[in-house]
Amino acid sequence: MKKMFSCLILFLFLSLSFSETKIGYIYSIEIMNNYEEVRQMNIALEKEQKRLEALYKKKIGSYDSLKQAIETGSIILSKDKVMQMENDLLNKQRDIEQFQLEHLGQQGSLYKKQEELLKPILAVIDTAIKTVGEEKGYDYIFDAANGAIVYALDANDLTADVLEELKKISVNKDSEAIKQ
């Protein structure tokens, strides 16, 4: 009877310790597709992108017109006028390249605008995830779209333990090096 009672207590202890971890998941892509604030942000970004593309096309059109004017008029225009037009063409080309870098490139104004608009939205989504995790008692919430942890109880954070272990390993290596 005493053995059976001990086994029962051991079983209860093990089942409680393993069953206490509660894990959930989200699909961030679905959240981003269905959250109204993200939709509004995308509409604003599309408007800005169209505005910038219209300016870019206007610059390209001006460049192409001048290039064609040089090609067709080079026979009847003076050399000085052709050289001036070629310099203008070169300036327009530089202007187009600068426009691409400033507005359409990876660090351009469109990218910066997206980051600026997205940052507060992501903060709200993060707060919502943490609230759901705390209220429903989850230890971890994963993003199924990319496998990242988006919420974890601080009690499960092992960073300090790992750093402490690394210090011990470093001390052990130092003392071994001194012995040799």
C-alpha cells in the first residue's frame, strides 16, 4: 500500500510539472492581412508609391525627350548647343539616379515611410499578443508563419542562466590554461 501511494504521488508530481506548460501559436500573416490598421497603412503606402512612380515616369519622359532631341537635332544644331544638351542629359540621368536612391531604394523615403507607419501597428499587435498570453495563461506563443517566439513568460527566460554558465566555462578555461 505504501508503494502504491508513493507511485501515485510521483505520478501526480510528474504530470503536474509536464502539463503546466501551455503553448499557443498565431499566424502573423493572417493577422497582418486582416487587421484594419495594416490595411489603412497599405492604402497610404500605395498612394505614396503611385505619387513617386508618377514623378519618376515624368523624369524618365523628360530624359527620353531630350535624348531623342539630341539624336534628331545633332545634324542641324551647333556643336555648342549639342554639348549643352548632352550636359543637360547627363544632369537628368544623375537626377533620375538620385531620385531612385532617395525615394525608391532600400533605404529610400518609401521604405522609411513604411517603417514609420508599421512601428506603432506592430507595437499594438505585440501588446494584444501579450495580453492574450497573460489572460489565457500561456507560457509561450509561437508565430506559425516563421517559427519565432512572439510571447514567453519571463520565468522561462534562461538567458541569465546561460550567461552564468558561460562565465563558469570561461573561468574553467582560464584556470586550465594557468595550470598548463
